[in-house]
Amino acid sequence: MDDLYRDFILEHYKRPRNFGELEPHDLEAHEYNPLCGDEIGVQIKVADGKIADLRFNGHGCAISQAAASIATEELIGMDVEEAAKLDADWMLALLGIDISATRRKCALLLLKALRHAITGDGSWPVGATD
Amino acid sequence: MDDLYRDFILEHYKRPRNFGELEPHDLEAHEYNPLCGDEIGVQIKVADGKIADLRFNGHGCAISQAAASIATEELIGMDVEEAAKLDADWMLALLGIDISATRRKCALLLLKALRHAITGDGSWPVGATD
Amino acid sequence: MTTTASTMTELDVRADFPILSRKIGGKRLVYLDSSNTSQKPERVIAAIDDYYRNRNANIHRGVYPLAVEADALFEAARERIAAFTGGEARATIFTANATAAINLVAYSWARASLTPQDAVLVTEMEHHANIVPWQLATAATGAQLRWLDIDEQGLLSLDQLDAELATGDVKLVAVAHVSNVLGTINPVKEIVRRAHDAGARVLIDGAQAVPQMPVDVGTIGADFYAWTGHKALGPTGIGVLQADAAVLEQMPPFLAGGDMIERVTRERSTWNELPWKFEAGTSMIAEAVGLGAAVDYLAALGMTRAREHERMLTAYALEQLSALDGIQIHGPLTADARGGLVSFSVDGIHPHDLAELLGREGVCVRASHHCAQPLMAKLGVPATTRASFAAYNVSEDVDALIAAVRSAQRIFA
Amino acid sequence: MTTTASTMTELDVRADFPILSRKIGGKRLVYLDSSNTSQKPERVIAAIDDYYRNRNANIHRGVYPLAVEADALFEAARERIAAFTGGEARATIFTANATAAINLVAYSWARASLTPQDAVLVTEMEHHANIVPWQLATAATGAQLRWLDIDEQGLLSLDQLDAELATGDVKLVAVAHVSNVLGTINPVKEIVRRAHDAGARVLIDGAQAVPQMPVDVGTIGADFYAWTGHKALGPTGIGVLQADAAVLEQMPPFLAGGDMIERVTRERSTWNELPWKFEAGTSMIAEAVGLGAAVDYLAALGMTRAREHERMLTAYALEQLSALDGIQIHGPLTADARGGLVSFSVDGIHPHDLAELLGREGVCVRASHHCAQPLMAKLGVPATTRASFAAYNVSEDVDALIAAVRSAQRIFA
Ligand SMILES: Cc1ncc(COP(=O)(O)O)c(C=O)c1O
Ligand SMILES: Cc1ncc(COP(=O)(O)O)c(C=O)c1O
């Protein structure tokens, strides 16, 4: 059994949590990985400074989709301010797998969309090399 | 004593034959070697289909100037048609020295100007490599 | 015709390619990404090494023996590279890559030639290198950009070409010789004939063709033919534009600087002869020497033989892949109609995941939009997985690919 | 200060450069043409060799381990190259050479920014690479091209700069950091300060500076700083543009194709992030790896030390040449005011003949207009002879130069 594709990842890929549209929502953003065509959109409902609800949508590889699905489970209920500060380490720790430089971009796509949605800044550099 | 710079070459370089302007003239052309900045102009007086008189001018290295000087001695009196057909071998044989690819262009500059003057075609490829 | 592994053993040049003896995580390196970039034979690596170790000097300028030697090496490489594809040395221009070669035409020729009444015709199967330069050039000149469709099999229609040409406004047809995704071999000679009859110029993107099959730019007759060194067993950092010398003569220069000039004064400059008019600054000298060694290697191997070998591998791969469940193959279904590559999709597995899993088995394939997003849109996929072949591949490489795909299918089952 | 040969023996790295053990017609290779192109240390040659032999794969695209490794090597090289000159990796763009780097600015920035009311200011000492692109860009936009003069010593006047800037129409100042003919080291930091105060952008041609002295693009503060790999102990086929990221962000793309895009549809395209937005098609991968090894070598050597060594050689050469009869030296008379090169003329001997005779003694110097014809016109010579130094030169090289010049003088006496 391959390490990167543990049951846990494949399970989230095949049955993603919090997948779909959220109407109405307060925040949203859409990100695209030109390298592989992965796309992730995120829609967020805010209440009392917290993420009251959140959905993601789009398509992509198992890593990007599973990472997004896993992350959403942690994000709902989190302080919006705090969520905006989440970094790559947080995401990679949640995934708990070793990820090559190329695939990092996949794993971090949801996080990039999240930050974009909250701060309006889409420039967080999840560049081709990091 | 260096082979390329035989007395004969240096002698022509220092005291070029048929150097200067020819007024009036029937044909003329000017050539330039962008590689080293050598310039040679040639002016020709034609009578009975022959080169009645010829002068060259310009400036350049010993090879280009000596080659031009040596060539003019052969050219005066030559059939114009025939002169237009002279090729690189003719010039190099006259010089009687081994010449690298880079310096060929210097050695052939007068011949290029001559052909240009007679045929009006300045495209004879004395290119950087031949 | 059934292709069996045993018919494929006639060409085995793996020993000429040092990298192929590398192990990846204990596994044999099964390199199936040559359409992306090729591996290099010992001869090419040695030529570059020798250049820097023994011959390095700047060219076109030097009088001392080392420089004369370097110049001769460089221009002799140009002669052999030009001759390899049947072109003239003076109309063979070195650029940074195929992309830069196409951009040269898009800046120098197109911006001086296109008007708002004109159109550029590209195809749905083009690589971004043969799309985006035309988007920018048409935007800059007000010309139209129009597209030729592909059919279900990934083929162009010459009837549609004729219809487009009949409108009378097409100034340029820009088309790939071989598609880097579908493998489709386009009838470039026929396209050139029809385009020329209609007064249009033609640029052929030969990036995939030159490494894979005999190419004769003289016979094809295109105004511009672009290809790239690194896919043709040569080094990175060098591309080739082979063009009609008469067209090049009329074009204004593109990149400006040393070597491409004849004379510079404060007020104006005049231009050097071909090919140097289009080569500004210090050339890719070691790269030309390396590419010269690459075409020597390919010429010695024989491009007809290389093509036949890759055709057989492609046929074998098509057959083996088709035999698996849940596989969709993109492009022409016969190896005769395509270059040495196969793009495919596997149900339920994203190409990125597939390539990752294959990579762990030592099998190197590309999973990507292959710089052909309009084609991906047409195919309705975000990306595909592509296995591509070169002379150094053997049937075991296809077997390894198939085994790895099966194993990925098991993981994602 | 009198420089003696004995003070110059402290740095001898000849053994690191394989080509220096070559004999030319039985003579030791005395390579004094590093301003034209430098020789390469073993470490650079080995890095390129290793790349092709063990690591070659295309970058930015691959998922398999070999491709991930190649990508990491390439981007790590970019980081080190950027850091070597104090720049940011994301604002460090690889091009084919310095000329292509300047052309990038002349096409992307200048054509979008210049109007008929604007002027570009260049200097009389520029290399064609920093003249002809501006002739074309000003012609294309209707802007004016104006010139800063040099004085007898080959220096620019900051007063003239101020006067030009005071007219208020100067949009760009394009100036060499170090002149490739005169050796003049220009006060680039001060030029940038004054130009910026006047609202003009600045492009520095650092082709000669980066190989010779410590350069910190952050401190200099120019909008654009261009240099080239092959003069900095690196391979051919790679140049570097280091720029202000904010300026780059606002510029339209230049070369178009793969990698520089984010998204391509039939109708339009959007662009990748920096630095890739300006790198179209397959990058010069092996070349970046080689240049990475070159800057590692230079950093380990220490640029301050290299500069001091070359300054001493230059001082020695100036002194020895001045002692000969019939020699005219161009440019500043002290080694402190110039880079590691000396251009000179010898009465009665054309530079081409001189270089040929020197070449036969194994002494490699350049005789040429050095791609600086407007400067030649100013100096009133068709060409000059230039000896230029690198870390691997030693005082015996200067001695060999002097002996060969004397011998040429005897032949032409
Ligand atoms: C001052 C200067 N600028 C620009 C260049 C051009 O460099 P490249 O030929 O690598 O483009 C050179 C060298 O030829 C130079 O000396
Ligand atoms: C069909 C096609 N055209 C153009 C290119 C661009 O070649 P390069 O990246 O060397 O410029 C490629 C390869 O990437 C290709 O496959």
C-alpha cells in the first residue's frame, strides 16, 4: 500500500466532506493550479467572528480534494482571524503524509482559497516551488 | 619571422599600390567588414571592356590592405567580365599564405568590392564563416 | 496487426544513455516522458563537456586560434543541424527554444505584416507556444485569430482549412507537425500547398516531429519551421527556426544587440547577413555544439529506423492500454496516424495521482494539460496522462507502464 | 604605487580551470579574453555533466521523482544566483543572454511605457546590446534617444546627467555598470538615485560588472539589472534579468507560450506569477544548474578577493603597457577606476594583426569594435585590442602579453 495514498486520503477523496455550494455565504474565493488544472472554490458563512459554515467545490487530484475535505472538518467553528493565519505546516500536519514540492501546491490549494476569501489577498505564494 | 606577415605582405601594407581616388571613374563600390571595421572602396575606369585603371581606398588590417594592393596589380588590364568571375581561390593563391576562416573575410574584401562594382551585386557571401 | 513484445527488441540503444542506468527508489528508470524532454546520449554529454574543457571561446569575433576553432565548431554544428532537417544553414536560426523561435516570427514577421483585415489560423490541438504568441500578435495588430477544429479521432479537416482559406483573409496558418497530446501527424505538406495557393504563409511547430521522424523542411515547404533541441536528444537552451531565406531577408530584426548588426551609429543601425541578423548577443555556443552531436547521433541511428521503432512501441502501448478496463485513449487509434506518444485517461484516477503512483514504480510519465488547455477543454478533461517514446525505449518499458497502471487502479479501486 | 609581479602571486586558481592546461601550438594558453567570455571551472563543467548524466527531466511539470528533483535543482540554482547579487528569486528572470534580458525590457516595459513625449538616455560607452534595443524601441514609440558623453578619461558627467534629467522627459536611463571597452566603473548607485528623483527608471547593463566585482542589486536600486552567465564562469545560453518585482508585475508579458501562462482559452490568456511570467517555454535548465555552480565557485572565492586580484593585474598591465613605445591606452588611467580590462592601440599595427600575432604566441586577446561602434567613433579608431582578466589570470599572463606585443612591434617595425 502506497504511503501517500493511505485509506484515509482515498476515503476523503472519494467521499469529500462539506463539498458543494453554500447559499447564502459571506465570503468566497476561487483558486486554480495552472500546473495540473486543479480548481477549488470555497464559500463561507460567518457568525460571531467564526466560520459558521463552509463548503468547497471544484475538481482535482486526490491530494487536493482530500486535503480540502480534511481541512474543512477543522475549519468549521474556527475563528475567522485565526483561520486566515493558518500556514502550510498546519495543512501538511493534518494530512500527515510526506509531500513532494510539486504536490504541495495541490495540498495547499484549499488553504490558498481560504486565505483569499478571508483577506481578499490572492497572492499567497503557493508557487510552483513551494 | 611569422609566416602570415611575410615581408611581401608587410611591404604592400606599408606602401600600398594603386591606393587613392580615381576621378573620373566608370564603376565603384564600397565594402565594409562589420567584424573588424575594415573598409575598402574601389573605383574603376573601363576602356574596351578592360579595366583601364583602378584605385582602392579605405583602411584595415595588414591582410586586407596588402591583399587589396597585391590584387590591384593583377587587375589593371584585365577583362572586366573575367575580373567579375575571380574567386576566393584566386585571391588566396595570390597572397600565398595560409589564412584562418576569420581572416579570409579580410583577405577577400577587395574582391567583394570589385565584384560589387562590376555586377552591382553586393551579396557575394564572404560571410563570417567563409 | 498484433504487436508482440518480441517484435520490438531489434533496437536497444539504452547503453548509449547514461541516465537510463539510474535506479529510482531501487527501481529501473522507465523514462516515458521524451515528448516533454528527451534524455541525452553519451556523445552529446561528451561534446558539451569537451567544449567547455578544451575549446571554449567566444565566436564571430576572435582572431586567436581558440576562437577560430570555436567559431568553426559552432558554424559546422549549424550546417549539420540545418542539413539534418533538409534546410539551408543561412536560414537556420538558433533561438532559446521552440517557443522563442515562434515568438521571433510573431514579433518580427507578424507585427510588421498583419492588419485588422487579416486573420491568423491556428488549430485546436496546438501547444500554448503556438497559440499565445498569436493571441498577442493579433491583439497588437487588430488581426483576427481563428481556429481549425479537430474531429473525434483528433484529426484536422482539410475541407475546413479550404473554407477558411477561401475567405481570403488568412495571412498565416500556424499548425503543429505532430500534436504533443493526441500524437496526430498532420498533413503539413498538403496544408502548406493549400495555404500557399491562397497566399497565406505557414508556420509549422515541429517540436514533436523532428525528434521522432524523418523531417525535410525543403519538401514540406513551410515559410517557418520551428523545433527545439532538448526534445531531440540535445541540450536545453537551444531552439531552431528554419525559414524561407527570402522571407527572413524581408523581415525586420527582432532581438537587437551585438552580432546582429552590420553598423551602429548614434542615429541608426544596419543589419548583419542571415542567419546572424536574427541572433543577438552571445550565441548558445555549447548548446549548438551539443545539438550538433545529437543530430549526428540521430542521423547515424537513422530517423526512418527510429520512427519505425517508436511506431511499434506506440502500437504495442495502444494495444496493451486498450486491453485494460476504464481507459480512454485520446487521439488517432492507429500508430500509423500518430507520433510516438499516447495520452490517456483512467476512470476515477486523476492524472496527477496516476503519474505520482507510476513515478514511485520508476515509470516517468507526464500528467498535465500539456500546455494545451484549449485542447483539454475540447476533450473535456482537466489533464491527461501521457506516455511518450524515444529510440531508447524498449517493449519492457511499455510492460512496466501497464503493470504500474494496473497497480494504481487497484489502489484507487 | 608600483605593482610588481611578485605581489600578484597570492591567488592562483588556474588548476580549477581545465582548459588552461591546454597548449596552443606548443605554447601555454594565456587567456586574456574573459570580458568576451570566461573560462569554466571544473565544478561548473561537472555540474552540467552530472545534470545530463543523472538528473535530466523537464521542470515545472513533472510529478515523478526525477522531475521533482530537476525542478528543485533549477529553482535552487535560481535562489543562489539571485542571492549572489543580492536580488530576490521571484524577480530574477532567466533569459538567453544579457542581450535578451535587455530586449525583454525594451519590448515589454518600453513599448508599453514610452510615448513621443519621452526620452531614453544611453551613454556613449554602451555595448550594442544597450543601444540597439533602445533605437528600435524609441523608433517604435516615437520617443527620443539621447546620449551622455564621455570625457577624455572615459568618464560620464553627473552634471550632464542632471541636465538631461532636468528636461523632465527622460523615462529611462540605460547605462553600463562597467564599460567593456574603457573599463570605466560607473557610479550606478548615484545614477539611480538621481534618475529616480527625476522619475526616470534605470536599466543597468551589468554584463561586465557581475563577473568582476561584488555587486548588490538591492543597494544599487536599479529597476532593471541585466547580466550574462557565460562571462561569469557559467555556461553559454543563459542570461539574467534582476528587476524590481513591482515593476515586473505591471509589465505585460514578452515571450509567450508554455509556463508563462496561468490559463489559456481560445479567446484570451492570463499570466503566471513571477518569475515564470517572463519565462516562456522550456527553460535553460542545465544552464541554470551550471550558472548556479559558477556563482557557488565565485562566492567561495570571494568577490572582494577576485576584484582585488584583478585590480592588481590591471594595474600591472597598465604600468607595463605604458612603458612600451607607441601605445595608447583607452579609458581611466588608474586601476581603481576601472574593471579588470585594458583596451589599447599600438601605432602602425591594426588590432586585428596584433591579435593574430599574439594568438600565435598563445596570448588570447580581442581585437574588435567590441560591439561598441559609437564609442569607437568617439575614440577615432576602427577597433582596439583588449586584454581582460579573470580570477584565473596571473602576472605571468601580463608578462606574456607584453612580450608578445613587443615582438609584434618588431615584426611591424
Ligand atoms: C557591457 C556588455 N553588455 C552586454 C553584453 C552582451 O552580453 P551577451 O552577449 O551575453 O548578451 C556584453 C558582452 O558581449 C557586454 O560586454
Ligand atoms: C508541440 C510543441 N510545441 C512547442 C513546444 C515548446 O518547446 P520549448 O518548450 O522547447 O520551447 C513543445 C514542448 O514543450 C511542444 O510539444
